[in-house]
Amino acid sequence: MTQTIGFIGLGRMGLPMAANLLRGGFAVRAYNRTASRAKELSGATVAKSATETAERGGIVISMLTDDAALKAIATDELARALGPGGVHVSMSTVSPDANAYIAESFKKHGVTTIAAPVFGRPEAATAAKLWICVSGDAAAKQRVRPAFDAMGQGVFDFGESIGAANVVKLAGNFLLTAAVEAMAEASALGEKHGIPRATLLNFFTSTLFGSPIYNNYAKRLVDADFDKVGFKAELALKDMRLTRETAVAGRVPMPTLDLLCQRYLTAMANGRGELDATVIAGEVARQAGLEW
């Protein structure tokens, strides 16, 4: 018998993830706030509400923009529709506190919530090459594993504390944006001394920093291709803000994080929030008196 999975949130990441579930042999009952988006998911049943995605005792995955969007759908109605034995898989990039709050609320209805944020841009989601970080109840994680395998290339378990995977996700996004900042600063240093950006970055990415992240971001910095959006600057600001809140809660000084928050706030203030998150490299260059 084909297993049905509810899927809430069909944005740039959610749509290809749900499509891979269908390709993996699952039936999908999907909901998106903009209904036309759900109709792009060929083969899925389109639900009229988040609650309608739920099957009694089944699995519902949410992939949403932020804490507010997650809390808006994680209602008592959805929890009651899932009922005892149901599992809610929160795959959004949200705060650890948001998932902990929802887990406690859903628990009253016999529903288990696990966190499963992902690493990878939309092209990785399309290719089922996401890295999935999970935390929460062990039995629920095991039950959902076939769905994870349909959407990603690897699953990493960070224990039973519901917010652990979210901390890992925020830490990872901090490292990614810090890499952009570091390459932008290094590029500015090189250019001010007559070394072209492409020459400097090509050297480093083919030697000391030969990794997919540095290679991909270096190409964006060389091309200054900020209109080709994989991840919006406004979402990067949201992630850096969540990371800073988590750092403050843990009493962890992160001065580089403070700088990144200012970079993205500046991008937003100058109308660049819709551009790719690598757009902060332009601000680094301008501060050095360079054209970008």
C-alpha cells in the first residue's frame, strides 16, 4: 500500500522536495498558501488547507519560510487531524525554540514533532542531493527515514533534543555566509593591489580552498551574478538574526556574526533584499573604494 505524506510549503525548496517524494513512490497531499503553486506538483493531491494534508496517524512535512509561517500552520487543528501516532517533520530553517514550542503543543494530541532542516540550494533539492540534519524522537526519525532518503543524499542524526538540528543548521548558514564575507574581503585586498578578483579566487579554489562551497560562491563573486537567486539576501538576514538570538541565549559571543547581520541589513536598506545572498560582496568592495 502506497504511503501518503502531507507536505506544507511549496516554495523554491519545498516544491522539488515534494516532487522527489512522488518519484520515490509516496503519495503526496500538498498545500501551499498560493494555491497555483500546488498545481505545479504533478501527481499530488492538492489540499485546501494545511489541516487537509494530514492523515490520521500519518506524516506531515512542513517546509516554510520562517518561525511565523511555521507557527501559522502548526495549529491544534492540524495536530488533531494527525492524531495519536502522527509525526510532524519540521524541515524549515527556524529557531530551536519554535520547534520546541510546537513539539510541546503537538504532544498534547499524541503527535511527535522532529526537526529536519536541510543544507542545499534549490538545484540540490531538485537532484535529491540535500544533506538532512535530524533531531528528536528516535522512533519517529526511523519511521520517516525512507522519505528522507527520497529527498536527500545523506542524513545526520544530532540526538533527541528537538532543537539540536536547528542549531546545526543555523551554525552551518553562519559558516556559509562567513565564507562569502571572507572571500569578498580577500578579493578586495587583491584588487587594491592589482590582482584581479578572478585570478585570486581561481588560485585559492583550485588549491587551499578546493571545496564545493568555495568553488560555487567564488564563481558568483567573479561573475557578480547576484540577480540569479539561489537564496535571497532577506532570508540570509533572517537566518543571521535567528543565529544571533540563539547565540545570545547560549551566551556565545560571535563578532563575525554581528558583522554579517550588518551586511545583510545594509543590503535590505539599499533595496537589495531580493538579490542573492552573495550580494554582500558588493558592499565589501564599495567600502574598499572598488567598482563592482
